[in-house]
Amino acid sequence: MRRCPHCQAPQPNASRRCSRCDRPLPAPVREPWLRADDLWDPAAFRRCAQAGLPVLAFALSAGAWLAGGPARDEGRVLAYHLGHGLLLGLGLAWARRERQALAWAAWLLAGLAGGALSESLDLWFSYRQVFSGLAQWLWQWLGLDYRPALVYELLQTLRLAGAALPLALAYTFGERRPARWLQAPLWLGLAVILRSQVRGAFLTWWALPGLGRPTLAAVALFYASVLALLWGLGPRDQKAPTDA
């Protein structure tokens, strides 16, 4: 739908004359398949960077609470995953300048669904050891020396991929530009690759005695993975709202 420039009445895109004032309508402008701001938009990138800071702060501050004892507390891990997904969803809603309550609710629910999926994949990996066995078999089949760190890299991949999948689905329903559809998987793939290289589960194991604090490289990789996810699903050419 577009609006008549004379009386502001909504008109179908195919209309040639306004249905209210009967004045001729300008020809619709065909939107280009790819715009410059699809590739780079400083204002949008800055908002994505700001939206990623609460996610990083949450990951760094939850250590003592998660590592409350020698055994893994599944309730606390679940709460962490839900909080991580929720902050990602709300961060996207804020970065995209969503104005409707329904849109905020959609991103919130997508974030919570991502957190629940992350927890499910984490449980499957941690207790069934499915991926560790597959990783060993694949590495041996390829004739490569098996790396123990590969199992941990797969776990980090599942944690972020689980959170990203429902968010990507919410993004697909709201995005109309084919160029953005093609770009989003590339940024999400980069986010997963970066997260797989993070050492220290959840960036929180420093709370356990003798393991030390996370390195600057681990913190930078974690934040870069969050930023890549937010940028891949985030805004482009989003103008600040103006007062009427």
C-alpha cells in the first residue's frame, strides 16, 4: 500500500488515480534489489553494538550464580539460556526500532524459544554424548588427528545456533528484501563460527576455583559473535522517529 501525496489516503500499489480525491498518482518507484545500506549502515551498526552489550554483561556476571556447586544445576543453566535468548530478542527489537507491541512480543517470544532450544541441545549434547561420538568418527573417517577441543566447539555452536534459529524465523517473516534474506545466513554462520572458538563455558567458569578469569580473546570472540548475529538480523536504514 502507498498513500496519495495530496490527501494521504491509502491506495493499492497498482492504482493510477486516488480513490478519494481522483487525482493522478505518481508512478510507484521500484525498490532496488540491493542498496548501499544493506551492506553498511553506521547508525544501524551502532545500535546493534549497543544492543549486544547487555548480552555480554549478562554472560560475564552470571558466573558465580551458575557455578554454585560442583554439580551442574540444570535449573540455573536453563535460566541462563532463557535470559541469553531473551536479551538477544529484546536487543533486536530495540535495534530495529520496533514501535508496535506485537512486534516486541514476537521478538521476546522468539528469544525465549531460542533459549529453550539452546537448553535442549545442550542437554542432548552433554548427557547423550551424541556429538562427541560423531565428531570422533568423522575425524577418523577423514584421516585427521582428533582434537579434543572439537567437542567443546560443537557445544558452543549448538548453544548459539539454538538461540539464533527462532530469531531467524521471526526475522524472515518480517523482512521483505531478498538481498537481506541472502545476507542473513552468512552473518549467522559467522556468529556461530566465532562462538565456537570461545573458551570457557558461558564465559562464567572463572567463578570456579583454579580456572581463572576468561581471557580478553574469549570475551572479544563472545561479543563479536553476538554482534554478528544482531547485525545479520538487525536494522538497515532505520530512521529515528520524528515528532509530528
